Amino acid sequence: MTFVDDTLEEGGRPTSRHIRMAGCAAVIRNPWAGAGYVDDLRPGITEHAAALAGILVPRLVGLFPDADAIEAFGKCAVVGVNGEIEHAAAMIHTLHFGNLVRIGARGDSFLSFTNKRNGAGGAIILPLTHKKSELRGSRSHFLTLEFAIPDAPGPDEIVVALGAADGGRAHSRIGDRYIDMREMGVDQTGKPLPPS
């Protein structure tokens, strides 16, 4: 499944350029379905996670001019109702998956994520943040891409998805944490700023 959202106008004002958010998802059979409680998920992780990234990353990057055009990214896994949320988490919370995403998108940041259980047609929610660790707190790039697959995940399936954007929100104008800290005289934990 591929989902593309191009924004050309927001709030009644045209954007300076179109902003693309895109997501790619794979629907797989849950490798732990019907096995009861499995103590060690690692063999299934190593068998599937890198292969999934190998399929999804080039597909996602191909929706943009190149990897350098991507500014934000995120990941999601949704397990069907017969599975555990841990089965969804297993597919995306591993360097076997995440490192291939970072390499493919030329990013170095922690990937925002959701992992949950849902039935077919439920929302696939991809929170996105800036792909560069030094810019991860850029509020303009706090984005959410949402789509659904009408027939997935089935009870014994997992949907694994990646999302990316080539810009922040159109007309972003809420400032950043550094402006807030100066105005409030505190750091991001609420502690007073040292005298300057």
C-alpha cells in the first residue's frame, strides 16, 4: 500500500511549494500467530525486520526526488486482533529495521512511532519528526500522516508502515522551544535558566 498526501494550500493560502507526506505499508502474516505465548521473539525479528525495511525503504524514498528531499520520517506497526502489541513492536523497534530506514533516508534521528492492535480498516498513524537529530525538536516538522487499508490487518496479520515528508507544516508559525524558554525564563524541564 502506498499513500501520498500533497498539500498545495492550507488555511486558504497557497503554499510556497507543494509539501508531500507519503507512507508505504506492507501487510504480512504474523509469524507468531497461532503459536501461543512465545518467550523469545528475536528469531522472528531477525528473519523479517530487515527484509521489510529492504522492501519499504526504496519504495518510500522513490516517492520523493531523492533521499535528500526527505526532511521528516516515522514508523508504525499494527497487529491484528489475534496478536500481541509486542508482535507489532518487534517488527519496527530493532536496528535491523530502523538503521536501514535511517540509511535510506539519510537521517540520523530517532524514528517517531506508533505500535498498536487494531482490526481491518483501522487507522495507520505515522507520527513524523525531523530526520536530523539536531533538528528533531523542530516543531514545524511535528507531523502526522494517517491512512487505512480496508482489509488489513486481518486477525493474524501485521501492517508495517513507514512515512516521510519533504517539508514541515505549511505556514508553520508557532515558534520553537527556544523562544518559549526565553519568554518563560526556564529550560525544557521547567528549571530556571542560568543568568546570562
